[in-house]
Amino acid sequence: MSLMSRFKKILGGFAAIGVVIFCIVATAPGHQLLVGIANSTVSGLKVKLADGRLLSGTQIDIDYRSEQLVFNTQALKVSLEWFSCATLCLDISAEQLKVALSSTAQAVDEQSQKTAPISLPFSIGINDFNVAHIDVVYDQQGFNIEKLQSAVQLQESHLNVSKLLVEQVNLKLPETTEDKPQTIPSSLAGLALAPVVVPLDVTLEDLKVGEIQVVQGEQTTVVNELVLQGEVNSQQLKWHTLAAKAMGVSADSQGTISWSKAWQFQVDTLLDKDDNQLQIGMSGPLSDLKLEVTSRGAYPSELQGKIDLTQQNWPFDIKLVAHSWQLDELLQAPLEQLHIQQASMDLSGNVNDYSAKLALTGLTAPQTPINLTTQLQGTLSGVNISAARLQWEESISTLAAQLNWQQGITGKVDAQLSPLPINMFLSDYPNTALSANLSADFRVAGKQWQVDVNALKASGKLLGKDLTAHAQLSLDQHLQGQLNSLTLNYGPSNLRVSGKLGKALTLSGKIDVNHQHDALIPVDLISTGDVTISGAHNAPKVTANIDIKQFGFDNLTARNVKLEVQTNRATNWETDAQIKAQYIQYGASQVSNVHLSLDGDVTQHTLEIGTEGDLQASLSINGGWQKQQWQGVLKTAQLSYQQQMLTLLESAKIKVSQGFAHVDNHCWQLVSSKVCVAGKQDLIKGTGDAKVDVRQLLLKDINHWLADKAQLEGFAHGALSVAWQGGLLEKVNGQLQMQQLKVHSQHEGQTHTLPVENLTTQLSSNNQLATLDWQVNSSVLGRVEGLLEFPLLAKSTDSVRATIDIVHMSLSPLAPILSKNLKQSVKLAGNISGDITLSGDVRSPEVSGEVNISDIAFATPISPISLVSSTLGVKFDGKQGYLSGQLQGVQGGSLALDGFMVWTPQITARITAKGQDFLLSPEADVELAISPDITVDYSNEQASVVGKLLVPFGRIEIKDIPAGAVQVSEDQVIVDAQKERESRSPIAYSIDVDVLVGDDFRVKALGLDSYITGHLDVTKVPARAILASGELSLLEGRYRAFGQDLLIKTGQIGFNGALDKPYLNVRAIRNPEVTADGVEAGIELSGSISTPRFSIYSQPAMDQSQALVYLLNGEPLGEGESSNNAILTQLLLSQGLNRSENLVAKTGEKLGFSDVSLGARGSGDSTKVEVSGYLTPSVQVSYRVGVFDSLSEVAVRYRVFSKLYIEATSGLYDSVDLLYKFDWD
């Protein structure tokens, strides 16, 4: 074979091999062949390639399983491009990536040689790395990542991560195991860190993690956001941004760690929460690492220090200063307002030999200083507190303690408190000063512990009583030990307890109490006794014998009480308990010979109760625990209180378990009445129901409990059933019917009876709504019925609805009741009808409907009005009401009322009254006819009255001045008079009313008889007195004064100010027809009514004495009577007899005389009282009686001419005289 042929064959073979390799590498069937070869040759590997080639974006599913590793990926897509984003550019995506590692996997042997730097001759880039879910598990820990996106580029020795975005990372850590005993080192070696070799320079441009959740057992920690930007190379690690948020705290850090020559740190971190910030700084080499920590906000502080981590035991020097810490609401009372003014701590040495000093000053409420100083020395294995001192107000506490944790924890504590700050905790405990000492040792090793209290002492005064206490005991984790002694003395009372603690108990105690109530123990108690506890700690036997000579608490008093109890846990709590009390008093009720006995064990026992006295009781209960349920029977029960007997008619079965309670139906009898009850309750679900059956209830049986308030007659029967769940009613059904009901009440010795022939209520409900339907039939109240609907489960009150329907109600039956109560004759008639609906919130309901009163007739002597055929009506519409009415007076006249009222959001009202000749009689002998046109408004808490008031008719007659009508003068002060508070109206109001008084208004008062007419404008503003302006005139008036019947010539009453202070201008003259010589004599009254001016005048003008003579006699004095004594005597007699003038005048008028007067004549011993009157204008008849003698005479005078008289006198001497009057200047 020639060389050429051989070459051709070799070349053909290589070509064939190249074609095969090309088909395998470059074609889809070839890639399928490669996948098949891999699946068959690699154990545990399963690769599934979709139609397509590898590295071209074709979907691949890979599953690999071995003893150490489980790897699974789904929907993996890898695309390879050359010279795109890099020399070799990849796009990788997957739906899911799972990796599970076993703890049996062998660790990779560490390379003994140093890692060399990496440098590639070409660049590799991952343009898009996108995985929806990554799950990595290693034994009981692992993590999963949701939605990972990244872009990476490696060029030569530099790795650049342009983005790394993660939506969520869940990290699961193994649960903490039981701490194993650890050996405490005797010293710490200095750190000698070698430089870190980084084979690649890495730059991280943008790392963002939306949420990191770390779960360890039941504890979960969430980091809401993590952001990182940084770089690392063979010289240093540097991060520009490191930010995270977790548990409300945000952290922001920048720093550099370099190791080229020596390890150097430059780190700044800021923690921020709410308004508080913590700045942490660390700088310098490990041999001189400086620390700076500064806090700002509510707890400002500064920490500065340095530490050498390269030397043995790490020497350090740290100083901390804090100021103005307000610890409000962080501590309990009385430290809830602790304010730390200044605090400092100096810490120096090394971790195996250091010393610390702590000083603190502050304040507690109310402005109480508090100071704390502490010195301690410590090592790696323990700490010794040599001097700790706390001073709080007057209390000083010292503490010395030694702690060592080399093998477990052991310690010794000695503390003294003198005095205890009792007044800071219990401010209501005066006269209290206590001191306490404590000396104790303790040991803790794992779950085992033991405490030896060598001495616990307290002494001093509590509420003024001596108090001493001492305890000495030892106890371990099984609560076994020895109670060497426990003594407590409080005043004359004392307690002694001692014995052995543990699985076998032997404890004995004695009490001797002689205590009077105080703020600590608010009871009075005199008692002695002893208590013993013996046997196994899980089945003890308890014996107690206690004698209580006297006990008092609030309204409860007991004497001679004896308590004897024996109970044994080992014999199924077999118990024999006896309580006997000779006397017990609660309030006004007393019981004696009280006996309570409990006998038996858990499965079967009997309870008996018996008392005598005001409450006589006899109860017997049998029961026991069966199958985790207490089953009992209330066998007998009889209660008697204030001679009212309540008796159990039949036994009542009772069942109570941990989740259920049930009482069978049973009946009770109260005197002659009978009531039956039953119920059950699910204690777990909170559901239950109860039934009450009132089979026979005589209302007179409950009169005893009503005392003197009311007495009932009649009978009732009904039933009630309720069901509830979770404390809320689900169903309420029932009915109650009362028949022949009579309510008797006593008032001022009189019995009043209200008959109600029938009262019926019907209650029904579903799981949401309850309905109460009621009806009342009464011969007095009439017939009224209604409906009430309310929700059972609603938490608010906005779903309540009520209706009231007044079918018929007559006012006539109320007349005799009112007459009886008022002791006045009352005439009342009328018919009431209407319907009212209330809905919505009961605190502010919507009201609709109307109420009408028709055919109203009313009259009584004490009422100012009398009505007949009148009507009143009220209409309601939501939050407002409308009033309308037509009132008719018995003697004529009418009054129309119209108005409205709005009561939310604030009260607004208006009432208008219009009438014509409406008669009022506010008092006896006072009658007024009014024609008003008045409007009353109320809004913004202020009322106003405006309009006109016409008084066309009036009759007023006043015989005596009412009490209080005459006020004390302003210039008089009564020293011992009780000062009365000024009466003020609770409502601010204003008035603007025009008052017109007609010409038929007559007043008879205290000698005045006149018609009054005029016009007044009455006004008032809030907080001011009532003002009036206008004038009243006296017409056809007569005034009785000085024994004469004077005619009012001029009568004016003017108002221009306060209503009670008018101005007067009144002139009254003697009757000219009975006044001689044509003289006009009278009186004048002018000025303010509070300080009026009074004078006597005459026309023609004359001397005041002569004018007074004409006023009194109607003629001048006779001869010999012109002296001032005669005038004064006549004036005094006139004034002294003034109160008899009215009677004399009326008597004379009945006899036919006119101008009858009572006066005086003569002077000195000849003074006489004279009664005179005119039969005709020319004939005067007089009767005279001596004041200083018993002589009397009768005279008849006839006027012939104006100055010529003939007078006939019959008395001691009979005579006929001819009299002539002369006038001269």
C-alpha cells in the first residue's frame, strides 16, 4: 500500500470521527445522546432534556440523589453566546432549585498551601441569572430564597456583581439544645490574625433583599429590608452602604477593614428607633481599638473606651456617662416617674482582673432624691460586690454579694435596709418605720438549686404597733428542706411556725391574735388556735383548732366562734369540720347559735347549716364527686326572716362539673305563694338557660318587704325562660299577668288606692331581637298598651324601639285623689288618647306620634285658672315636638297655645299664646281678664318673652299687707338676721312686653278704692332687673285716710326704671259737699315710692294746721278749740282709731249715712271721740263720748246758710244752739 493511500485512509478516519463528534456536539440528537450517556453512567443522575440543544435555552430537568447530596432543578434554561456581554456570555433561569445535604458528607480537605490569585485570559459574564425558588436544607437547618435575580461579570481577576435582588429569604435554624456545662477559661489569649487572601477582587454594586425571616424554634425574627454596596480585595473589605430594618429599628453602617500590614478598623454604625438614636464607632488597630458610643433622644449617654485585643486578657479602659433619663411608665409605683439626673460608670483592667465604679443620682415623685453607688471587682469566673449603697429619701440600703460561675453558680448575699421606704409604697400607713436584714447563700447547677436563708429579719413599727419578724430556712428544687423558725409579732398578736419541709411534712403553728382594726388589717379580732400539717407532701393531713372570741368587720360582728377542722388527703380528703358561732350580727339583723358542719370525703359528704335569731335557717345538702362531677341534693331548706317563711317544697338535685352545672326544677313557698326555678350552664362554652315559673303569687305576701311605702293586693302568675351564650342573651321568653291589683299608699294619714284591674306582659324573642308586649287596664288610668323591642346581641343601644298606645284614659277618676291630697275641692275631667313611638339610641331616641287631651274641665280654689271644654295636643316628629291647644275659661274667655320644641343637638323652643278676655285668679280676691299676644322663645340656653298683654278687666281687693311686702330700709342693718341667698333664675331670659290696662280694672286695697288704667312697657335683659316705662292713672278713686273718705282728684303712677320703684303724683281731697266754706282740703303724695313726700294742702291756701282741721272736721275749730293741743289730740285720735274707720264707715252706710267719719273734738280733759255722718248734705248727726270721763251726747246740726247752723244737743245738758262762722285774717 502506498503512502498516499494510507494517508487517505487516515484522513478519512479522522474525517469520520470529526463528523461523529460534530453530530454529537452540534446537533439536538447528539445532545440527547450525551444526556442518555450521562444518565446511564452516573449513578443517581436523571437528566431530562426537551427538544433542542444544550446551552441554547432548551429546558432541562435535573435530579441527582446520593447519600450525601440531593440536587433537583426544574425548568432550567441555559443560553450561551460568544462575544456578547463578555467573551463567554450566559443567561440562566430556573423555576425551582433544591439542594439537600447530609451531615455525613465528608468535609473537603483544606489546602495546606495558600490560595493563589485567579486571573482568566478571557471574560465570563452572566447577563441574567433568574431563579424563582431556591431551597437548601442541611439536617435540621436550611434556607429558601424567593425570586433571585442577578447579573455577574468576571474579567481577569475582577468579579463585578452589578445587581443581586432577592424578594424574600427564609432562614431556619436548629432549636437550641440544653446548655452543656462549659469550662470557664482561666485567661484569654491575645488575637493574632493572619491576613486574608482573596483570590478575586469583588465589587458588589447593588444588593437588595426585601425580607429576611429567621425562625428558630418558636422564635421568629424579621428583617424588613437589607441593602448592601461594597467591595473586597486582597488588601481590605469596604462597604459603602449597609442598611437594614428589623423590629422597628433601622440600621445604617459604613466601614473599612484592612489587613495588608496589620488589622485596622474604621466602622461607623447608626441605629435609629422612633426619636432615639445610637451612634457606634470603632477605629484603630487591634492593639489600640477605640470605641465610641453615643445615644441621643430620651436616653442621652456617651461611652468612650479602648481595648487591646492583642495582649493576654484584653486590657481595656471604658467610661460611661448618662444624664437626663426620664423613665416614665417603664417602672411600677412609686418609681413610675423616676428621673435619672446623672449616671457614670468607670470600668478598667482586663477581662480576668477588672474593677468598676457606678454612681447614679436622680429623683422620684414627688421630688424625692435617690442615690446609688457601687464598687465591684471581677474576673472571668466571678464578681465581688464589695460596697453597694442605695439612699432613697431617708431609707439607706447596703448590699454585699459574691458570685462565682466557675462550676454552676454560687453566691452569698448580705443586705440591710434601714428604714424600709414604706411611706413611698403605702402612703396611707402613718407611724410606720421598719428595718430589714437578709443573709442567704444559694447554689445553682443546671436544674438543681438550693437556697439557705441564714437570717431574714424585720423590726420596727407598723401603724404605730411594734412589729418583729424572723425566718430561717433552707429549700431546694424539690421544695424540700427545713423551716427552722418563722415568727411574726404584730402588736400583741403573734404567729409561730416551725417544722420540716419535703416529701414528709411536719409543720406546727400557733396563733395568738389580739388585734384592733387598722389600715393594714381592717378587722377587730381576738383569737387563739393551733394548726398542724403532717404526712406526705402530696397527701398531707391538716388539723386546725381555732377559737375566735370576737370578730368585727364593717357591719359584721361575731362572738364566740369555734372552728374545728380535720382533713386528710391520704384518705380521699376525709374531712370533719365544725363551725359554731354563739352570736353574729350584720347591720340590724342578728343570728345566734349558728352551726355549720361538713362531714365525709370527696365521694360522699354532708353539709348542714342551722341558725336562730332574726334569720332562722335550716339547710341540709348531700353530695359527692362522681366521675369528675359533683352531684348533690339540696335535701331540705327553710328560711325565716322577719316572720316571713321561705320553704323548699321538694328536693333539688344539683350537678356541677368542670364544664357543666345543672339545677333540677324545684319549688319554693313564700307564705302562700309558690315559685319554681331550674337552670343549667355550660361553663366552657358559656351557654346556659334558666326557667322561672310563678304558679301562685299573692301580692300581699310581699307587702312585708315594702314596709310603709305601699301595700299591694291581688295575685299574679307567669313564667320566664332565658338562654344565653358567652355572657349575651340569646333568648328571653315569658309572661306575667296581674289581676285585681290594688296599690295602697299613705300620705299625711290618708290612704290612697290605685286600682289596676288587669296588667299583662308577654315577652318573646329570637336569637337577635326580644319583644315585650304589655297592657294595663285600670279604672283610674284607663287602658294603655305598648310594645318594646330591643336587641339581644347588639353591643350598642341604637336598635331599641318602643311604642305606647293610650287607647283611653280619663282624668275624672283623678279628681277625688287630687282633692284628698290637696285638701281642696278639685273638679277635673278630660279624655287622653294617643300613640307614641320611640326608636334608635335610647340616649337620644327618635320620637313620633301624638297625644291629645280633649274635653278638659278643671277647677279648684287654689288654681289661678278654671277651664271647660278645652283641648291640648302634642305631636312628635323625630327630634322635635309641636304643641297646640285651645283653653276655654269657665266664665268666658279663651286662650290659644301654639309652639314647637327641638331637643337635639340643643334645646330650641317657641310657644305662642293668644287669647281674649281669659280670666285668671292667681290669689283669693284677685281676678284678672287678659288678652295676650305673647311669644316665648328659648335657644342657646337663653329665653325671651316678647309681645303684648291687654288687661281689660280686673278686680283686686287687699285687706291686709302681706308678710314681706314691706322691706327693711337700705340704711338699716339687722346684726343677727340670717343672710338669705339672692334668688336667681336658673335660665337667663329677656322680656319686652307692652302691658295695656283697660278702664275696668278696680283695686280695693288698704283704704284705696279706685279704677286703674294706663300703659307700661316692661323690659329686661339677662342678669339685670326688670325695668318698666309708662304711666298708670287712678280714676274715680277714693282713699280713706285720717278718718275721712277722700276723693282722688289727681292719681298718677309713673314708671321709668325698676318695676318696684315707681314715682307717685297723687292728690286726694275731702268731699267738697261736706266741707264748709267751699274749702278744698286734702293730701299730696309725690316722689319715689321708696322715699315719698307727703303734705297737707288746702285751697285757698292756709296754715297747715288750719288745713288739717278742714281735712279732719270739714270746718274750722270752734271757739276755745284753736290751740295746737286740740288739733294734735284730734289727729292722734284719728290715727289711733284709723283701723276702726272701715268698720264704722260700712256700718254708717248700712244705716243710710254718708261721709261717716270717726274723729275727736275738744281739748284737754274735755276731749271726746266723735262719730259723725250726713243724712243729707245739710243735716249732720254726731255721737260723742268723753275720753277722760264717761259722759256722752248726741247732736244734730242743720246748716241754714253756708255760715249759719242750728245745733240741738242731748246729753248731760240739753240745749239748742245757733252757730255762725266768721272769717278774719
